[in-house]
Amino acid sequence: MGSLPRGLRVHRVPGKPLRREEDGRYALHLWLQQDGRFDGDLALRMSPAEAELLHAQLCFALADAPVTTRPADTPDCRRVGGSRPEPVSRP
């Protein structure tokens, strides 16, 4: 992904938490700042699947671990009950 043009910055709106909209999508509210001055509001809208993927990627990034999609490497924050699944034994 490319960088923003020089002088353009995007920040989360501190007073607005991520929220679920009526259509089921999630909205992350952002401020656009250009050359140090406020230039407008915008929202990053994500489907539940996109929000789930972002959440999992944030878990990996916060743990300073490589992003992976292998179930055995799913971060604890993304597991039901917060623990690794037990291996299934086959007779």
C-alpha cells in the first residue's frame, strides 16, 4: 500500500468508538488532517469478515508475531475461551 501524500494524515477520532451500523457493517471514524489543519471526517467501513480479519491481524501485530492463517497459530485473543484447541485423537 502506498503512503499518503506529503502533509496528509489520518487519525482515529478519539471520542468515537468503533461501532456496528444498521446494515451490519462496522465503522471506524477517522479525521483527515492536511498540512497540520483539520480537513474533514471520514469512516472506514468494514464487513464483519473484514473486521474479524483486521482484529486477528492486530492480535498478531501486538504480539510482534508474523501474521498467519494456520489454526494452530491463531493468537490466544482470537480463540474461543482464550486457549489453544486440544488436538483431536483419532482411533
